[in-house]
Amino acid sequence: MIQLWNKSLAARFIAIMLLALALSQGVSLLLFSTERDEALFRSAKAEFLSRSASVAKLLESTPPEMRRDILNASDTTYSRFWLTPDFPKDAAVWRKNAKQRMSEPLPTVQNIADSDNGGAAYDKIEVSAPQRAAVASGKISETPWTLLPPHAWPLSRNAKFLYLDHAYKMGVDTIGMGLTVQLADGTWLSTVLSKKMAGGFWTTRSLISLAVTAFIVSLGAAFIARGMTRPMRRLAVAAEALGRGESVPPLPEEGPHDIRHTTAAFNRMQASLQRFVEDRTRMLAAIGHDLRTPLTSLRLRAEFVSDDETREKMLTTLDELRHMTEATLAFSRDQAVEEPTRNVDLAALVQSLCDDLAELGNDVSFSAAPTTGYRCRADSLKRALRNLVENAVRYGERARVSVVPGAQTIAIVIEDDGPGVPVEDLERVFEPFFRLENSRNRETGGIGLGLSITRDIVRHHGGDIVLENTGRGLRASIVLPQAAPVGKERKTGKVEAVRRTIFRPANSPAE
């Protein structure tokens, strides 16, 4: 659950909506439960008084010999009617009599005492808080009949009313009350009500309603979250492609204001980066091109120097400057050419390069690797790999190449048996025009742009190059991400993970 919460914005949004729904329902329960109980109680009391008045009128309008049948017909599972010759002055005795009558089954219903709404409900009757206070004070058994004036119930005569003893001892889901009224012939009609009210707030119907509401809210939240995350996913895909050096068209600026603002910021950033790269490339090309004319002029003038030694030194220096200029122009041309990105089998790409170099007489070996699909600019990546393999052969006698796929990265590892690189120069070798003086052969080396261009190509693919001395030579690893890195921290973490899993200690033997 925690993983889903951290991973999915839609899950967070749905959870928050459901929590808000649950809180609102809880607050509604607290606010309206008391009002609901009071409303149910008033409704039941009004029904009881109305029914009692109706039975009293019916008894007065029918012959005496029919009264017993009328009383039996009026009895229900939650009420009883009976006649007494005198007024039941002792309320406690009347309550016991009422309880006994409620426990007796109806003539047409068996075992009514065991039903939910029968006699058992008599022991679960409840009324309002003032009546509970009467029970707590110990006065309930002595509470006399309460006068019920004509304006308080349907008949135009007084009646006597009371609440049942057990009505104060259980939950609020039942009520109990009694009434007695004198008929026209002087007899007294007694009525008792012991009724189980409707279920609590959390009834089956309310739970189904809540579940349906939660389902509808979840669907709405999922739809809204999907609409919110779609531009973000599109932005993530574009950022991944941009991190790999691909040309990404401007994203459509749509969705909520915050999303549109973020997309617009990304488009501006991408345009700024492209302008920066283009300006740098044009500047390098312009510098390299403009240097050709003065170099040619200096070489012509150097030819007229009479001192042979001085002339040779000047010509050598001018040749170095010319090579640097040509390398700069080549670098700028490579940057200006925009190679399309495509899916390739990286293992096959590396193996084909190793086979080509081996056919030329180089000591290059490749460790077989499974098919490894990767999206890249194949020609530029192959050029960077060729540079590293040729350096390994030139300075380390041989090159052992392998492809190591991982969960988040793909590493291309090149190992040689050379003297390695001083620790303090492991990063400096990537600086433009930097050349090792002692550990590498300067005369057979280039002008110092090879590794700089190589790292630039790899970083444009979202990866990096890591160098490490093994004790028997140098290990160079091209670390490429399986997916676009999200931020500098994630990218660095991937490189460090490859360091730990691929690189061996310096004193360990090479494979």
C-alpha cells in the first residue's frame, strides 16, 4: 500500500477523496444522529397516540359484545390493548401487567415473544435523556401517571400517559410507552407500545449507498488524476529523450494552469539548450575556419627562415596547430550533424566493431552477450566505442570488451593490460587537448580531443564514462541508462551502482 501511495499520483488522489468522503459522513453522523433519534421518537409517539384514540372511538361506537374481537384485531406485535373497569392508579403494577401482555403471543402468530419486535423488544425500550435521569435518581418506579390534556392528543378528553420502566435501560433503537383513557361507559382502555425502531445509522441501505458513492467518487478521482498525469507522463518521455540527446518537438501546452506552466518552462529550457549547443558549434567551426588562413601565412613565412633548426621547430609547431584546428573542425562537424535515434541490438553493435578491429590485426576480443535492445544514435555511439577500444590496443596491447546489462543500466566494459592512468589524471584525461606525458606514448597519441569527444557522445545518450585502474591495466566503462535519468542524483546513483557491481578491486585479476 505504501509503495502504491509513493508510486501513483492517481492512488493518492483517490485515497484523499475517499478519506474526505469518510470524514464528511462521520461529521454528518455526529451532527444528525441525535436529531434522527428524536424525530423517530416523536413520530412513534404521535402514531401511538393516534392509534390509541382511534381504538377508543371504535370501542365507543360498537356493541360491548364486539369489544373483545376489536381489541384482538387491534393488537400488533409491538402494541396491546385491553380494558379495565377502574383506573389503574398503581403505575408500577400497570407496567408489570403490560409487560406480561406484551410477552403473550398474538392469536395468529406463534412464538412472538422470541421475535425482534415482540416481547423481547420490551426489554430494549429507550427514550430521551430527561427520562434517563429519572431512572438514575431511583424515582422511576414511583413515577405516577402523567396527565395528557386534550390539546396534546386527538381526543377531546384527558388521558393518562407514562413511559415504561425498561425504556430507560437499553439502546436508543427501541421505545416504550403506555396510555389509559376512560371510555364513555366508564371503563378504561389501556394501551402499551414496545417498538423496535429502525436500525442504526449504519444500515444495510446506508452502507450500500456509501459504497456506491465511494465507487463513483473513485471513478471521478481516477478520471481527474489521469487527466492531470497525462501531460506529466508526456513531459517525462520528452525529458528522457532530451537526456539522450534526441531532438524533441515542443510539447503541447494543455491541461491545468500549473501543468501548462511546467510544460512551457520545459519547452523554453529545451529551446535554450538547443540554441546554446548550436551557438557553441558555430563558434568552434568559426574559430577553426578562421585559424586556417593565419596558419597558412605563418607556414609560408617560416619557409624563409634561414636557420634550419629554428625553421624546423616553427614548422613542427605550426603542424601541431594545424592538427588541432582540423580536429576542432571535425568535432564541430560531428556536432552539427544530427543523427536520428533508433533501436539497435547493442551487443551485436559492439561485437561487429570488435570483429572489424580484429580483422585489421588488433588484439581485440569480445565476450558473448545476450541480445540487448537499446535506443541510441548508433553511429556516434560506435565512434565513441571505437575510440576507447583503439586506445586500449594502442596503450594497453590488447582490448577485452564485454556488455553487462543490468536492471537500470547497460555497461560496455573495455579492459587492457597497459600501465593504466595515474589516479590524479583519471578525470583530467577527458579535458580537451590534455595528453599524458609519462604513462602514454605522446608521439603515437592524438592531440587530446578523443576522450573529450567520446565522453560528450556518451553523455548525450544520458550516460557517462568511468575509468578505473585494475592493477593489471585500465578499465573503461560506458554506462548507459536503461531509462532516462530523473535528475542528477538518480543518474549519479546509477553510475555508482555500476561501480559497485561491475568494478573489481584494484588487486583482483582481470577476466
